[in-house]
Amino acid sequence: QVQLIESGGGLVQAGGSLRLSCAASGGSMIGLGIAWFRQAPGKERERVATITRWLGRTSYADSVKGRFIISRDNAKNTVYLQMNALSPADTAVYSCAANQGGEDYLYWGQGTQVTISS
């Protein structure tokens, strides 16, 4: 079984940066597509970034384009989300999730809190 563990969340001032990590254990991440989701209080869960399992193609929500970068290091079994130019609107619980090439996400991490102060 694959387990996903997020890390790197915390409190940062507006305009700052954070890098989130999603580490997989119990199996290889090579064959998994990974997405980062976020959910803020009172809002629906939003998929902010995705990286595919083979070619590593990336996609981003409009809300984070130009500011966030998703990448993967298969040797470390880790996917990263570099978040730049953060604003209070980015405050949310961020979770990573994995698919096996389809549209459904089978594995989820526990989430990490990201809080951006003014």
C-alpha cells in the first residue's frame, strides 16, 4: 500500500514562499500521477496542480498559474509544490493525492496547513 505524507506547511507572510513535499512510502511513485489539492474554510476543494506519472506533464489552476510549480523527484519518491508570491487567499489545508493514470485519486495524504498572514 502506498502512503502519502505531506510536509512543509506553516505560517508565512504575504509575498513569501513555501515548498511543500509529498513523500510516498510503501511503493514507488514512478507509476503514479500526483496532484496537490487545497481546501479553505467555507470553500470547495480545489485542485491546484497536477503532474502526470510518465512524462511529468504539469497543469495548474488559474488561481496559482505563474506562482506555483509542481515537480517530482522519482529517486526520492517525492513530489514538491513550490509556492511563490503567497497571499492570504492561499491559506488552506493542502493535500497531495495519487492516481494510477485515471481521473480518480486513490491515495491521499493527511494534509498540511498553510497560513498566509497579511
